[in-house]
Amino acid sequence: MKNIVIIGNGIAGITAARHIRKRSDHHITVISSETEHFFSRTALMYIYMGHMNFENTKPYEDWFWKKNRIELLKAHVEHVKTTDKTITLSTGATLGYDILIIATGSKSNKFGWSGQDLKGVQGLYSFQDLEEMEANTKDVKRAVIVGGGLIGVEMAEMLLSRKIEVTFLVRENSFWSNVLPRQEAELISKHLQVHHVDLKTSAELEKILPDDNGKVKGVITKNGEQIDCQFVGLTVGVSPNIDFLKDSDIEIKRGVLVNEFLETNIPDVYAIGDCVERTYELPGRRNIEQVWYTGRMMGEVVAQSICDTKTKYEPGPWFNSAKFFDIEYQTYGNVGNELKPNEEEFYWEHQGGKKAIHFVWDKNSKQFLGVNVFGIRLRHEKFDAWLREKRSIEFVLHNLSSANFDPEFFDRYENEIVSDFEKKVLAIKSAVV
């Protein structure tokens, strides 16, 4: 029986703990300074909005951990000493391990703006961030959110639920256009404005202004505009939470460097989840991927390697999902914000402006490469299979109805989408030939 220590109680660390317990009698300790018990990070916004309380966000009852012999330790790790396999806590106590799993997640980015550490300026990632936001937004009339990503949209929805006016600073010419193609970026930009977000595009933060009490009183943009506010949300992405490893022997760059088995350069030390930076390439995927499901996958893989058979991390085709207020978004495969030379596209948008689908394929082989969809639910298993099987764009369109995951009485748009595809794409090709 080995002594396994997991630093971090997010989805990656807890999945690893659960699957190690299923496969072994190893002693398992999970350390976290964030919360005593695992919770659903994606549900943080609903606590603030009053839809849930913290207890509702815990997938397991508090008795689950003792019953399954998973020891929970609420503490902060200061240092890892790999030469003698010990961990030093902020209390000064040390803890030994036989196998160490680093699953410390992410932290909100800051880029050195003047005033970024004022009271009322913060990001949104951890439970402590939620508590801070609760305190920082009391009696607030206007907020400014900096950065056009998914966390920013969540924060805007949270603030608007309390009737706090929101100005959104986005340095691109439309929302999230560094990720989304032009059509979708414009669709979501309009949708944010429909929800009363004051969206300012091509606008960058210059500095944050303090009042006489060290609180935020406004911001100034790089074009000289001053916006008065009492809260600033910094949602310009996240980065791996690995500062405590800088003086260790574990190799890091932006994240903890791992091979295809999620092993670090040090024997018996693994890393999983948001804090990981892969040293090897996976087609269509980034070397740092900070999404919920990759952490879960990594947790399962590392448990197999420790307990049963050494297993490679092979997540398959990229996918993700999110929500822009009441528009659900899914992406499968790779749809870049700009077409590559070898790619062709087809974009369909419903006249209501809340449903759209965007296909990309290889212009020579006709192989389907990816899809973005808004307002229509698609079945993950279908698109995962079609991408793995390298199906043609025609096959995907002709079988699109089988991938619809909307409830029975929802409107269906497959016939309209296919008809529009045939008019816009196939007819043009026939005319050229």
C-alpha cells in the first residue's frame, strides 16, 4: 500500500482520488486551501445569483470521503521537496508521500495595470473570489469588466442579476473575436447588448483609479476615456497555479511539464488538470487546456497508470461548451477565428439571431474539421465519432438530424440548414464546374 498525496481538490484531483480508490487500497490524502470539500466550480455564479447555495454545489455528501477512506486536509502547500518526498505546509508542518499528484488548477491573470490591487478589483476563479465579489459589490451601481472571455460573460450575468450596470471592455473589434469567427463574434456581441451590457469594443484598459480610501472609483482606457465605477472585474484569462513549485526540482514553464503519461521529470510525481503543460503535441489541441472535462479525463488516466496499467492521455477531438446568457454554445473539432488556406466554411444563422451553426472542412478532401453551434444542442458522441472517422462534410450534413439533442417538442432546423448549404455551397461549386 502506497501513500498518495494529491494537491488540489478540483475536478482533476478528486477524479484521481475516486478512481485510485476504486482500483486500490492505497492511502489517499487530498490537500486544498480553497475549501474543505470538493464543489462544482462552474456553479459558482449561481450561488451569487441566488439560484443555489454552496451545499447544492457539492456533488458528494460530506460523509462520502470518510466512507471511501479519502482523507481531506485543508491546508496551503508552501514547498515540495522531491529529494526526500516531503511537502511543507504554511503551518510549518511536513507531510511525506510515495506518489504525488499536482492538481492545483489556475489563477486569474493580472498584467501589471496601475490600480489592479485596489479594493473592488478582482478576478473570478476560486471560492474565495466569490466571497470577495459578494463583499466588493455591495451598494455598487456600475461595474467595468475587462477582457472578452467566457468568465467575463458569467460575471456580467451575475452583476446584472443584482441590477448593477455593466460596461465591458474588449480590445478586439467584437466580442471574443480572437476565438470566434467574425459571424459568431458579431452575433454574441449583439446578444450582449440585448441583455443591456454596455459593450465597448476596440477598448483597452490603461489604468484603474483609486479613491481616497484605496477603493476603485473608475478606469481610464487607452483612448483616454474615463469610466466611473465601483467594481472592476479582471477576466483576461487564467494561468497555471504553480508558484509554489518555482524552487522545486519539478520542471515548469507556463505550467507543470508532463509527458503523455502525465508524468513530470521527477519519478512518482504526476500533474493533471489546469496546471499542466504538455511537452508533446496532440493534433488540434493546445498544450495547456483549462477546461473541466480535460481535468476529469486526466484524473482517470493517472489513476490507471498508478494502480493498473500505464496509460497515455489521449483526449481525442477537441470539444467545449459554454453559455452566453440564454444562448448555449458548443464546439467540436477546430473552427478558428480565421479560415486556413486549406479550409472552406458554411455559416447558417436563424433570422431570430439566437441560433447559428458554422461548419469547416478541408477544401480538397472534403473532410469535416469542426463545427460551432449556438442555440441548438448537438450530441457529443456523434460529432466525436464523425471527427475520429474523418467523415465528409456531406455525410455530416445529411446525418445532422441524428445529432440533434434538443427535447422532443423543440423546433428543428436541419432541413433549413441542409437546404441553405445546398444553395450556398453545392450550387456555387456546380456553377464553377
